Amino acid sequence: MWQKGSKEVKGYENIGANYTLTLGDGTSIKYNQIEPVEITETFLSDRDFETQMTGNVNPNGTFEKKEGDEGNCHTQTAKMVQNTGAEMEAGEANNASNPVEYVIQQAKQGKSVGMHVDDNGRNGSNTGDHWIASSSITTQVETQITTNIGFSDPAGRNVTESRGRLTIKDGQMKGGQERKDFRGYKVINVRKNKK
């Protein structure tokens, strides 16, 4: 129930002016008062998450990676994409010409996309040195413009550590993880999925 003001109503709990309604199908709607302001569509669920880490911490404080290919971020990103029913194309020539639009187009089909990112926390070289998988898109209701892309990072030891968000601005995607030891990412290219 919505009412003007914040007067207490028997049998109701005041959830505030801003709240998010989860619909249960991977879609949530964020409201400001009674106006819907943004819709988030999630297509890579928590059960689709894959990690390159063992869960252990090395003596120097870094996370321990899995052995061989299982410890590779590209391998685990490809698995996450596959978990949504898609498959990343192989080879450097298979990058999307319009990365933002491609991620949105694949999201509308319920498919994740592998994104090659520059991990600014390491060297900020403007070259791809890590892989992440798109997990959701957030669209503003009033403008119908997608402003954010959620992602899952295989460098996280668990689902909570893997979550992040990229902001779309001037045709670029930049952002980072939600956890405290934030790592800033800039998307360098987006790998196309097989048709």
C-alpha cells in the first residue's frame, strides 16, 4: 500500500520511499515512491557461477587458484556463458563491433557474454588482462536506456565475492566488484557467442 507521508498504519510496515520489488523470474523493479524507476533483468543466476579459485588463501594472502585450465579466468568465464545456453566463439577476431549493444542484445535472449577487461587494479594498461561474464542489465524505465551491466567475476571465491557492476557511459563499460577490495575494470572487448 502506498500513502502520502509516513504516518504509521496498523498491520503495515513502512519500507521507505525507495524499494525493490523482486518478481522471482530474475527480474526486479526499483521504485521511488510509487513510480518504477529501473528494471533489472538477471540471466546469469547464482547457481551458474564458476570460479577459478580453490577457496583457500596462500601464505602471502592471495587467493589460491585451481590447477591447470581450471585456474584460468577465460576457462571459467566460458563455463558461465555456457551455463546460460550460449558458447563463446574462439579467436581474437570474434569480438563484437558494438560491444554495449551486443551485450544488451544477448541479455534480451537470456544469454551471458564473455568480456575481456583491463584490470586497472593491476596495471591500467588499457589491454585485456582478465575475463568476466555478463550477468544482468539494468534499464531506466522513463528513458528505456540500459545504464548498467552486472557481471560475475571468476576471480571471486564465491558468488558474493564475484558480483560487480559496469556503468555504460559514452559507449564504454567501466566499473568494478561490489566487495570491499574493489578492483576497477574497463571492458576492452566483448567476445561474440556462436550462433
